[in-house]
Amino acid sequence: MKLQLTYDLSGVKESLNKLSRDPVMEYGLRAIGEQAIKFLRSLTPGSGTMRHGWRQHFNVDGKGHLRSIDIDNSYDPPEIVGYMEEGTPRHDIFPKPENPIQRLVFFWPVINAVVFAKHVDHPGTKPYRMVGTTMDLLEMQRAQWMRVFEDKIQVVARAL
């Protein structure tokens, strides 16, 4: 008696090509994109423009098939999103030279007032890792889905 385990890879390239144009795959990619937006918005501090600035950009091929989704934040200035993601050390802030009043003007929520200052000794910003945490959460979801699919795959063996 012998055990024979076989697999057939013929047609794999064609199958993968069809799968890449499969509407179910496109639907899945869109669903993952929506989940990413929800994660990003929930992880972004505050309730204003930066939190709601996350946008999806759909990349399609010449036949209109969805290939990828880019997600970015439209907050202006854009580098602020990077500072929030990675955090900043303690730093000094001065008015720009072209500022005619040579004062920083900002709303300080701690005292609920508009403040005019020649200089600010900023304590720094903790890293919020909105993007990093979203990527981690999506990877955990992907790994969970793969475990579910792996549980459905069975090895078929024939005793000869």
C-alpha cells in the first residue's frame, strides 16, 4: 500500500489573472478600504478637519478593474499629519519672518482663549500612530481570514 498526495498547478496563472478581475475581489478590496478609513478616523485625535480628512483614491487599470486603493489625509499643512503619526520632541516655535505682527496667534483650549505670543516652548507631541495601528489592525484581520480559509482547505489523500 502506498499513499499518493498530488496537486495540479496547471491553469494557476490563468486562474490568478481571472481572480484579479473578479468583482468579488474588487468588492473585498473596497470593503477593506472602508474599514481602513473607519480605523483611521477613530484613531485620529480630535473631532475636526484632520479626523475627517482621510480620503480614498481608487486606482483602476485600462479596463476599469480596481487594482489598488491609496488612502491619504487632505489636512493642510500635510506635514502635521506626519507629526501626529510619529510624534515630535520638545521644540520652540517662533513667528515666520514675513509675519507683520511678529506674533503667533492660536486658540489655546486649556484656557479657552485666543493667545498672542512671541515664542512658544512646545512640549512635544506623543506619537498617535493612526496609520501604523490601522496597518496592524488590518494585518490581524487578514491573518484571521487566512486561518478561516486554511481551516476550510482539506488535504485529499488516496490510498492506492
